Amino acid sequence: MEDVGLRLAVLCVVVVLCSAHPTKYPEVNLDVYRAKDTPPPFLSYHIHCMFVAYNNDSVFAALKLFDRFIEHFNLTHTRPCEGLYHQGRLCAFDVDYTNTGPTDPFVSANWAIFVPLEWYAKTVPWVMQNRGDQDILVHPNSGAEVSDHTRWALWMGEKWPLNSASFTNQTVL
């Protein structure tokens, strides 16, 4: 009986870690863009606020910014983002305090916002002006996961390490 419980617990942890990131665009065929020698279009963005999960000051500051973002963009009564696919709306993912597994690109806890193209010009400048000392990653979602999180990413504050080996699509454009 304990073996079944342990397996179930491990499965739940794996599901949580695998479902945290990134946004998937299965209709994007990166081979087409590689053949044209051109990058794919950006289809959406994510804003991530990195923090240390076991440091009370870090958690408090990150969650304070998260709450201010939610309030400013009127997301208080909006359901959280769902799954890894395109959301079609501005939404917040559940805060991830355990985002440190081998199947995850992040080596720290973080909170994240899904940003449709039409919201970029409102959300990113707001975060720039209101982040305080928080370290922020803004990255596009094009289907080229490694390039999205490395070559095309913007950092505000300190740049945190990423586990790019965790991405399912290792194509670099």
C-alpha cells in the first residue's frame, strides 16, 4: 500500500513540475522557419518574477509585486491560466514555489503571467517601473523554447540561471 502512495505522490510532483512551463504551440513547424533562415513570429509572452522560496523577504517582495500586478490589471476575479497552451487572455499562472526539478527550466521559485501580444505594451512597461529590486524575465513564446528563453529573452535586474536542457524542443534558431 505504501508503494502505491509513494508512486502517486511522485506522479503528482512530476505533473506539477511538467505543467509549469512553457507555452506550447504545436502548430508551429520550426523546420519551415529554419528552411527560410528566418525566426518564427512571437505569438505571446511570459513575465516571470524569480524569487527564493525559502527566504521570507524574497517571497514577501515577490508576492507583493504579484498582488500589485493582479490588482493593477484587474485580474483579481479572473481564473488562473490553464495548461501549457495558448491562453488567449491576460492571466496569471499559479505561483510556483517548487519549480526546481530536472524537467523544469527554472532553478528557483517564480510567478508567471501569460501576456497576449496586445497586452505587451501595457504589462512590460508597468513591470519595468514597479519591479523594485525583483529580478524579472520576459520571454516570447514562438515554439522555439530554447531561443525564447535565452537568445530572445529580456532580463530586468539580475539574470538567473535556466535549465535549458529541460525543454522538449531543443531547436535553436
